[in-house]
Amino acid sequence: MKTTYIRDLYKKGSDLEDQEIVVSGWIRTSRASKTFGFIELNDGTYFKNVQIVYDENLSNFEAVSKLSIASAIIIQGKLVLTPDAKQPFEILATTIEVEGESTPEYPLQKKRHTMEYLRTIAHLRPRSNTFSAVFRVRSVAAYAIHKFFQDRGFVYVHTPIITGSDAEGAGQMFRVTTMDLENLPMSDNGQLDVAEDFFGKETNLTVSGQLEAETFALAFRDVYTFGPTFRAENSNTKRHAAEFWMIEPEIAFADLNDNMDLAEDMVKYIIDYVLEQCPEEMKFFNERIDKGLLDRLTHVLSSDFVRVTYTEAVEALKNSGETFEFPVFWGADLQTEHERYLTEVIYKKPVFVTDYPKEIKSFYMRMNADQKTVAAMDLLVPGIGELIGGSQREERYDLLLNRIHEMGLQEEDYWWYLELRKFGGTRHAGYGLGFERMIMYLTGMGNIRDVVPFPRTVKNAEF
Amino acid sequence: MKTTYIRDLYKKGSDLEDQEIVVSGWIRTSRASKTFGFIELNDGTYFKNVQIVYDENLSNFEAVSKLSIASAIIIQGKLVLTPDAKQPFEILATTIEVEGESTPEYPLQKKRHTMEYLRTIAHLRPRSNTFSAVFRVRSVAAYAIHKFFQDRGFVYVHTPIITGSDAEGAGQMFRVTTMDLENLPMSDNGQLDVAEDFFGKETNLTVSGQLEAETFALAFRDVYTFGPTFRAENSNTKRHAAEFWMIEPEIAFADLNDNMDLAEDMVKYIIDYVLEQCPEEMKFFNERIDKGLLDRLTHVLSSDFVRVTYTEAVEALKNSGETFEFPVFWGADLQTEHERYLTEVIYKKPVFVTDYPKEIKSFYMRMNADQKTVAAMDLLVPGIGELIGGSQREERYDLLLNRIHEMGLQEEDYWWYLELRKFGGTRHAGYGLGFERMIMYLTGMGNIRDVVPFPRTVKNAEF
């Protein structure tokens, strides 16, 4: 008989009344008397469990009643409706086959564990309620992002992970090499001979696929990346990981306003999709992780995001009367405390801050007419601060070249990037969404280590 | 006025008759007389161009008629149906605005270029017909894969890129480090002090996410990965790149037959989806790149894939009377020539070969009752050879540990992988699909360098 998934049990519900079915999964809880027993079974296809009821008529009653938590079993039985119970139905087992036993040493017992401890058993934590919910939402949100862009005809581009260039001109990067570190190849003058390395030159892990995505936007018009990016920053915070996934759309014949429209539509789409596809998980987060979560997310769905310039934002912060740890003045970068104050206290909804001083932004951002600010945008959201950073790109060859020189970058490293401005360049814009930050925003989880399956941080690359 | 995408022009067709519209894009070809001109415009949203017609009434007629190929322009005009022409409609321009000029030095002129040359301008080649088709198919196929698995409730898991372990126990890997190679940290005994490295130990780029995916399959039942993987093999072939994307589904409560069913469904789904979504591109490949392509792919859709054991396959090869470069005997790994002969000549459709000798397969594959073969499967397809490799995993703790020892692997490196067999382990299986190989199969492109946006191969990491 074909196995029925618990997801489908809850979908079909009473249609299956009194039918003989097979389910399989893992024991979440188990209790038994001398004559009957109850098992809460989870099969991974759904957040909720189903209750299995069995009695002494079961041929292996003794053995089943002694099974440890996490044991894998296959049940044949009848689905009966239980209108007066907490759950809408249960399964009266006629046979229970043991697929794989667990032991009492199973580290994920019913009691509450700290998040820190659960990180040490990252191979088992997706079996807990919290991480089952986190990683299903992560999967569904990833798909929502693909669906959003593909439904709009965007081309998904896989930009390179190993790169010979540093897109941002600033990131701390991981070196990639096949050279034997115990026996490095040296040239005659005693220098490291990188020509001997796999790629014949120094290579690193990418910090952004933006520059390569721009080449595709000038061919396909609307494109996006979705892939891993890396920062070798020696910072041990709740919001930073060395390896994280990023989404970087890039659109041609488009300016900063088009860019903000796209980002706003995308954020709302992701929230809406996850609320619709993961109602049980989202209810769980709202009850157990972050009490205001659902209100906050549904509020975002119905809000028009605010759009203010950096100059206006600085004025608003200065006039707020609030004292901040970092001083607020025109020319200073906004800190998380400022960002959160803007979105949580002053505007009480997501805020795009635009047109930042050129000194605190990247070389590729488009110079505004004032010659002091660039067409940048950051999206700030309550509870997180910066969720998205983007800009209109400098499409004017001379101005871009000028900025490359001003920033002390090497013109020859950007030959192909510059050529995009020579051969049919257009206005274009794009942004980066940190996927993990989006998941934290969606779930209320407070530490990036708890929204990545196997996080990589300073001194930690387990599993 | 809002811009209409060329994709939508072809979708709506005659509904737009005589309407005033705005289109924008890049000039593919241009010719003009003293009084009128024609432009083939491509806007990246569709494989086909649209024809723009203008005449001397255009205020900037002179300037427009001199524009170089690849220049970006914005046209306002009227859509008129042209039932007698090659294309169903054209646009009579009333204004043409120049968004970004190109120059006669534009490297991608109308004439035929070699694939080798086009690789040197990877930032421009997506603007050519061939690469526009390749990279749109790549994007659509990626989405097809996500859609296939998500529609079936699979959880998408991001397995780590930077890893402290070597999943296959065999791959040649790229080292990842933040140590200064010019000044490596040494411990007192003169050894490299890896404790000083970013992660406090030696780390490499992943060759497979399978082992981590298994941890998720034993929580969510049905999961898949889709991410970049790396091989530092010094091999310069048409089928190998140092960086490539891989899809690795993993299913619990499932055996080798379930695994083959899934792989067959997936391959057919991808082909079907791409044929449906990219008819123009596929027609182009069939006409210009690989004459038999469409026949071959539609034949696959209607075939039941063959399933034979390795032992049967070896017998069939031996009895074929064909002479091969590499000898065929029981115990030898199948070479590409053997694989292609099986699928192209003997069976004439996709073939699963199963149950390989344990000596030529990985430690984690499930031992068969004969104690000589393991429950492995490779999917061979015409024109390519191996497209998919997979297996049922060894779920029996003692047998797995035994194989780890036999292969000379370190037990402590696999503590968490072994624990999956202790705590509610189940039968489970999975496979890996090389995404680039799938794209070669779908498009008929013969070199992996031409299906990756910016390929990374030996001595090559440009862009």
C-alpha cells in the first residue's frame, strides 16, 4: 500500500474517514500503558504530528511501547475522525513496523534546549519544532524569490563564486588556492609564484555577483542572482556569517525609483507567499519566538513603504531629541541604532533611505546632480534595520572611470565593466538582499546561526 | 507611457494593432536609405527581435540612421500588422530616443565568431543569439528544477560551501584560507599553524552537499540541494569545470527504485518544461547547434527509461562485438565510450545502470546481499553519457563503519554522519545531477565553457 504523507492527511482530512492507510515517520513522543499506547508521529512533510493509537492486539506491542524518541516506524491502520479531541483525527494502528530504532541517548529529548546547544547538534536540530519551522520557511522563501522573478520574466544568472576581482573594492575575502601551503611555489626573486596556482593568479571567494549580473542585465534587461557570497570579516555578531546567500536583481532601462518599486514588490511578495504556504510555522513563530511577528508582517503588506533622502533622514534623527551612541551628522554612515529608530519609531514602517553622500558608498553608484550624493537606496525594516542595499549604477563612462581612479582602484581590473558603458550602456539599477536577514525578518529568529543549516563563522566550520 | 516588452508584443500580437506603444532595447541590425530606415531591435525579454521602421520625418533621422550596432534606444510608435512579411508586425516609429550609443569597435559584430573568441568577451556574448538562448534556457531549467521539487513538497536546503570535510573521501579540493601566504603562521615546531586560520582549521570548497543533505532528509523526508560545487582537477576537457552547480535530492523511507523513479520523473519534467517555456530557443538549437536535438528530447519524454544492472550492462557490451579503447570486464568502471554505446546503440534511450562493484563506488553506498555490489545507479543518456549518479545509502551503522575503515577514512570525521544511523535511521537514497551537463543535454552545446556564464577552468578565472 502506498504511503500517505501527513501533509496530505491534513489536506484531505475527513475524506479519508475510516480508510485503511499507511504512514511512516519518526516518533516525537510516546506513552504506553499495559494495554494501549499513543505515539505522536512526525514524517517531515508537515509541521504538525499525527497521533497513532495502538493496543495489545498489536503483535509487537511490547517492543513498540518501548521504542525511544526519534525511532522510525511504518504504521498501517485506519484513520478515524476525533471531533472532540485537539487534533481532527488519529490513526488506529493494525501493524507497526520498526524501520530504524533510536536509543535513550538521543540528544534531542523533549526538554527545552538552548540555542547554543542545538548548534552543536546541527545534524539533528531540524527535527525540533523550531528548526523544522525555520528551515521549511527558508525553503519556501527561497522558492518565493525564484517565483517572483521568474513570473516577471527575469533571467536567473549564476555569477561566479571563485573570482579574480573584488567587486566592492573593499571586502575582506577568502583566498582560494590549490598551492601546497607547506611547500609554496616561489619564483626566482623569492616571491610567491601565483602563476603556479590552479587559475594562474590570485583568486578569492566572491563578495557579490553584482558586476557580473550587470553584464547580463545589459543583454536580458531583467536578471537576478541567487547564490552564496562570502565575507572574511573577523566579527562575531548575531547578524554576520562568513558564508551567506544573497539575491541580486539588476534591471536595465531603469532608475532608482524602478529599483525601489521592485524591492517593495519583492518583499511584500515573499511575506505574502510564506504566510500563505507556511501558516502553521508562522503561527508557531508568533507564539513562541516573537509575539508581534504576524502583526508586523501583515502591517508591512498593507503599507506603502516610506521614501526619504539621506539628508531628510539625518534631519529627522537630529530633530528627534533621541540620544544615540553614535553621533548623527550629515556625512556619517547610518548605524543600526539610527536605522531602527527611523523605521521603528519615526516612520513605523519600512523606509527607503536614498541619495547618500558619495564618500560612504561604492564607486559604481550613480552620481547625482548635486555632485555630493549618489543614487543609492537602503531599505530599513522594523526589528532588523537594513534589509536591502542598492543603487542606480553609474552608466556614464567618464564619471565611472573618474570614480575608479578617485577610489584608488585599478582601471585594468574593470576593463569589461567599463566596456558595458561603451557599447550600448543604459540606465540600470539593482540591489542586494541578504537571504539570511530576510529569514530572520520572517521568523523573528534573533541569530543568523539559527537560520543557516550549517553556519560558518569565526573559528567555526563544523559539519 | 509605460514600456511594452517585446515578449508581450509577441504574446498579445494583433490585440495591439494600430496602438501607440513604447519599446526599448538594443540595435541588432540597422540599415537606412536617405529617406527611411529599418532597425532590428532586441530588448532581452525575448529571443526574437522586433522590426522598427522610421523615415525622414523623424526629428533625429540622421543621427539614428548612423547608430552603431548594440546602441540602446527608446522608440515610441505605432504597432502595425504585416501579414505578408516574415514577422507578424512592425513598429512605425514617431520618436527614437538614444539611451546609450555604441561604437563601430563593438566586438560582437554580425559576422560569425568562434566559440573560443566569444569566451574572451563573456561580458558581451549573452547578447548573441546562441548565448541569449543558452542562458535563458539555463535560467528556465533552474526554475523547472525548483518547481519540480517544491511542487512535491521537497525542502530546499543550502548545504555549506566552505567545509571542513571531504564528502566523497576522494575529491581534489580547493583550499580556503585567510592566512597571509607571504607570511604564514607557524607553530613552535615549525609546522603550519592552522589554528590561526579563519575557521581555526583546514577548510576547503565543497565537492558535494550530500552528507549534509542526508541530515535534512532524516528530518524532512524529501529534500534537495541546488548550489555550486568545486573540483580542483587539473583536467582540460569539454565536460569538466572547476566550479559547477549541482542538484542533490535525498529521500527518506525510500530505496533505489524510488530513487530511479524520482530521477526519471525529474529529467522528463525539466525537458518538458523547457520545451514549453523556450520554444524559440529550442528551435534555434535544433536548427543551428544540434540537428537531432528536438527529436531526441521528445523521444526521451515518451520513453520508459531502461533499468539494467552493471553485470548485465557489462555482458551486453562484451556481446556487442564492438571494440572499445578501454577493455570491458566485470570490475572495471564504465568509460564514457561504454556509457554512450549502451544508451545510444544498444538501448537507444536513457538507461539506468545499477548495482556496481563496491570497489569502484563510494563508501556510503548500500551493500547488496551479494556482498560484492552496492545499490548504486547511474543514468546514462544519448549524446552525453552519465547525467546522474546516485545510490541508496548505507543505513546500517555497523556496515557503514566497516566501509569507512576499509576505505581508510577517519571515523571521527564522520561522527555526525554515523549518528544519523543511530537515532532513527531509515532507508534513504539520493542522487546528484550536474546542472551544466543537463544544460548541455538540453541545448546540444558541446563545451561546458559555453553553458556557464563565466566559466572557471584550469588557468582561467577571468571576469
